[in-house]
Amino acid sequence: MFSQSKTTERTEEEFASLAGDLEAVWNNPASDARLKKQIVGALIEEVVVDTDAARGEITAVAHWKGGVHTELSMARKRRGHSRAHTSKEIVEAVSFLTRICSDDMITGTLTRNGLLTGMGNRWTRERVVSLRSPHGISCYSEDRRHTEGWLTLTEAAAQLGVSGITLRLAIERGEIDAEHPLRDAPWVLNRRGLEIVAAAQIIVSTPVLCHDRALPPGANVDPQWPLKRARHGGNQTLSAQAY
């Protein structure tokens, strides 16, 4: 004769307390994959996954047994992308630096800033070349630099006839456009950016020459002369008609 097992009645409070125990059970080293699958099957009705190509996201909606829905979103892994890829910030920095720096100089700049490759290696010239090629970044060219007008801070200051500190302060005030891709890296300026009124205003605040005679700042000079001087590389002296 078979004995009938007795069903134990559970209170609502006991069922509610199970939620507090779930994390402990799930993370317990003794809980194997089979037990976790049973827990998921007991709690979740279904999971609906969808992709949003425009936003580059994957969205998963979990339908729980009790009727509650939970939505989770995560970035979609791009084709050919992995955690070993070099960061976007480093790629952008290299793109700016190639305008005025050779691959060897870029290697030294990345090293000084304590940056590593996506694989955690130190930068070498060969690794800089390998980074440029798939991202379509051209190598440094003296001809391209001259044609497009790329300058360092020192070169730009020399063209304007001001000190590097004066130009640096003007950049920080937003009066001159310049790029500083890394903390310990050269500033990148363009010659066309110097041919603006802001650049001329810097010049007019510094002493100028009139046939080897120094004129004090604020002297009665042609208001267009500072801009003309900037356009001629900062080397133009005042004529008798300029004041």
C-alpha cells in the first residue's frame, strides 16, 4: 500500500522571500548550469530580441511569468570590431598629428602620453602604420603640409610675429582655431586660421616697427595693418602712410 505524500502549504510571504534568495542561489559556486536553466524556465515566459541598425543597438525584452516585462539594450558589435581595437580617441589623435608629424614622431607622442594599442602593446612605427592604413589616414607629407597650410604653435607664432605664449593664450580664449589632440602633443594650426581679425588683434597689442623705430601699443596706425601683417607672415613693417 502506497503512502500519500503530504503537500506543505506555503504562505505568500515565503514565496516573496524567494526573490531575495535568487541572487545568492544564482551566484553560489555550487549552482551549476542545469540548475540555472531550471530557474530561468520557471521565471521567464520568453525573451524577444530585436536589432536597431540605425542606433547600433540590440534590444531584449524579457516576459516574466507574472506578466511583468523588462527591457534591456546593449551596443551592437560592429563587423570586424573587438575589444582589441584601438580607441576612437587615439585614431582621431593620429589623424590630426599626421598633418605635422611623421610616423616616428607620432610613435614618440603616443608613448609620452602613456597610451597603448588595443592589444595592450607599446606603440612602434610599424604599429602606427598598421593603424593608419585601415582607417584611411594618409601618412605625413611635406608637400601636403605646405599646400594645406598646417603649422605647429611655434611656426604659427613666428608667422604672426608674436610669442608662443601670446598665441597659446589667444587659442585658449577661443580667438584662434587650433587642435591639441593629446595632453603632451604638438598644437596643430592652419595658416588660413591666422588670417582673421582675431589674429590681427593680437598683433596690434604688441610693439611694431616703423623703419627700425619701435611704436608703442595703441599708436595711431592703419586699422587694417595688423590683418595685412598677419597675411604676410607677420614680417611687414609700417610705412609712413600707416600711422
